[in-house]
Amino acid sequence: MDLDSVLRGVDFIRRAGPNPAVAGVEYDSRRVREGSLFVAFRGGTTDGNRYIPQAVAQGARAIVTDSPDGFAAAAGDPAIAVIQVAHGRRALAAIAANFFVHPEAQLKLSGVTGTNGKTTTAFLLEAMLRHQRRKTVLAGTIEYHAAGRIFPAPHTTPESRDLLELFREGVDGGATEAVMEVSSHALDQERVSGLHFDVAIFTNLTRDHLDYHGSMENYFAAKLKLFDGSLGKPPRVAILNQEDAYGAALKAQARSSLVYTYGLSQGDFRADGLQMESSGMHFTMITPQGEAPVTTRLTGRVNAYNLLAAGAAAVARGLTLEEVAQGAASLEFVPGRFQSVDCGQNFAVVVDYAHTDDALRNIIAVAREFVAHRAGRIITMFGCGGDRDRSKRPLMGRAAGLGSDVVVLTSDNPRGEDPLAIIDEVLPGLSGVAARVLVEPDRHRAIELAIAEARPGDLVLLAGKGHEKTQTIGQRVIPFDDSAIARQVLRGRERSA
């Protein structure tokens, strides 16, 4: 494909140089190969324009830059095509769409945004669609799917170039549907620029990412972009949580032609007769299309919300209520979301991604429902991430301390911060709570400690990292899997018994 074709529809300020063939589109200079077009743009932590010389040295034959200095530097070589644009990420989206021959236009896109519940809702919706033999693409926090293939997920919402490549693989494999988590960062940075969502779901909004957004108002404004058409055409159908204050406010601002609301007792899609057991839950889904009994292996009120959201989206995508119920029953679990670690012990061990005070409060409530009939205790191990919103640390401590019987405070991903300093900022939230509080900064030892505390009928909740397979300490990224370590500890306990 020649450069003129790749640039079709891209607004640029100026251009110099030839019209070379483009063999690939990259925004990471380390991935540039001979014949690549390199898109250099300023980001939150680095400036891609610094890597233009590296990209050229590795074989880039065209440079798109959002910097006058970048243009001047690259234009010095007459063999290199150079294009200056006003908005680098927006240009990347349009260029990648052209290069991958617009796979997004061949898919019906469903996007899920919100603080909590995105991953489970996306997995549920995909399960419902796949159960009806629709081939799908999934992009989310845990992993990416493309027409049956599974890939690790480095980002909740990838850059537009990577997302469009994923879509192209899915379309080539026969996919007709795409389900994706849409993060507030992606919306604010326009990583989903140029995409038209047929269905958009809003789960809830609670305190998170304020280190990036600065305020809840800015955080909500980023989420709103998925619904108000400010990034392009608004979604045909909006699915909104009626029982979340931000969801209710969003209803007046969504520009979709059809809006479905949901909630346990309010909204168009509701749950009647909700009953929860250790093996799952069931309820009657009340909808504008009628009623349907729903049975699922997932449990807890939070997952009832997720099921209602996914069910409403599936109906919007043309499924019947019976097909929705069949799809809900087909999903066994979501990795790292209240995921059981069972080695035959007489107490429960569960791994969950909860890493905000609201998510922690919700998942501890699920755990309490789980052990209620056994009069068991809740032992919660958690930590707070470094180089992230510090104000939520005591709030997370408070949520854990008020909901649990025993709290083991440890490290999450401390990144560039001192783990003990992070713990010191959590401890005020645990002041005065009835729970017994233990502190162990080493996460491996903390898992051992939490499991050692357990008695028959208890539930050990390992919170914060969920599906993650690494831990970031300073500049080091080390292998670390809560589930695998818990399994190792449980088997060691069994051998020593």
C-alpha cells in the first residue's frame, strides 16, 4: 500500500518527501522494520518524537509527527516522507484503519466502560454471543480474543493501531462481533478515535485513577465521551446502570437512539428473586421483552449487575432472552474475578482483582454472602499500588477493615515507591476497626500468613492483582501469580499435615 493510500482522510499541516510503499505502521520505534511508517506523538510520560532517528535507522521510510521539531529533523533526509499532523493519536487511528483496510467497519462493536465490572461484563457478553455461534473479538484487561485465538493483554484498551490489527485478525477469521473494555485513559487520549460503537455499557463510577484525571468530574467527563458523540457518532444503544448516581446522570446526556437502564430493583432490566449460593446464583431477569430465569456459576450482587448489563447488551445485539440465559450459564468463571483456588482444603481461597475501595467493599460483601451459611470468617489480604492515587489508600484500608474479620496488609505493585511507606498510608484507614490487622510487606509471605490464619468454613480473599502474572518492584518486573502461589502454599500445607 502506498503512502497516499495510508494517509487517506488524514488532516495534516504539511508534508515533504516521496510517496513510498508502506510495509507496516508502528508507533513504537522498537517494532519498526524496513518500509515502516512511524507515527511519533507526545504521550503522558514520553515523547515518541525523540525516537524518530531510531525509527529511521531501523528502516522507517515515512514519519508522521505531531511536532514541528520532529518534522524539521526528519525532513532533512530527502528519501524519507515526513508528515506533520496536529493530533498524533488521532492520525494513528486513521492511518491504521486505512492500512488494515477498515476491519472496524466489518464488526459490530460493543464497548464497556466504568470503574468496576468491565471485565466480567465483557466476558459475559462475549459468552452470550459465542454461545449463539457468533464469532467474536474480545479486547480487555485480562486477555484478547480473535476468532478463537487468545493473546495476553498488555493494556485494558490498546492503542488504535494494535486494536485494529486485532480486529483484522478477527475479521479474517470470520468474526462479526467485537466486545471491548474502554478505559477512561483510552477515551481521554482518543485511542478509540474513529470507532463507532453499536452498543455502549456504563457499569458504575467510583474513586479511581484520580492520579491521572485529577477529579471525579474529569473522570466522569472521560467516560461520557463514549456516549455523547464527542469522539464521533454516538452508540446506537446505551446500557446504563440506573442505580449508580453517575449512570443516572448519564441518561440525560447520552445521545443514543435507544437507552436501556438496569439495576437490581430499578431500570428496564431487573433481577427478581435473587438467590445466591456457593455454587452460583439464580434470578428472574425482568425486561421490556419479557421475563427469563437466569442461572450462573458467578455469585454476588456485583455479578448480578454485570449479568443484567451484559443481558441488556446481548438483547440490543439481537439475542432472545432464552439465548441470553443460555449464554450466562455457559461461562464457568472469569480469570482473577472471585476465582476459587481449590486444593481440597476445608476453607475457601479466592483471588480477585479488586483494587479500589469500592471494589474491595463489594467483593468482601460477596465473600460474606459466600460464608454466611457456614458462620465462617473473612480473611482479606490486600495492598495498594505505588505511583498511583495515594488518596484511596486509607479508604481501601477502611473498606477491608470494616468488612473483614482478619486483614493482612501487604504490597501490591509498589513500583517506584517504598512498600513500607505505602503501607503507612493505608494504616490510618484501619485504625479502630474490629478486624485483627497483620502487616507483612512481602506478598508471598502475606499469602502464607493469610492461609495459615484460616479455619474450617472461612474464606481467604487475596485481593488486588487478580489475573496478573507479575509484580513490579522498583524497575524490576518479577513473575508473581496469586493463584499459583496460593496453590503452592495449600499443597505444602497438605503435605505437612
